[in-house]
Amino acid sequence: MNPRHLGDSPDGPGKPAWTLHWGRWATGLLVVLLLLLGVFSLYLQPDFLLTLADQLWACF
């Protein structure tokens, strides 16, 4: 029976647990940055913004 150390990952004692969390954090950050880039790129198209404003105004 192997004792588990505090920094070991569930996958085994060879890989620290923080490396798994770092990968998830980096992936999440990349997704958020891509979404922000997509939203900001839509602001460069005035026709899209006008259409969006017209559709939003039509709700009232």
C-alpha cells in the first residue's frame, strides 16, 4: 500500500496535482479570450450593430 502525498495527483504520484488544474485554467482562459475577440470583432461591423440595435428596439 502506497501512502499518498499531499501534492500527488489522482493519476499517480509522478505528476503533481497543480499541473492538471493549470491545464484547465489555461484552456478556460483561451476560450474566454477567443469569445472576447469574437465579440470585439463584431463591433468593427457597423451594419451588424445597426441591425442588432433595430432588433433590440423592436422589442419595445
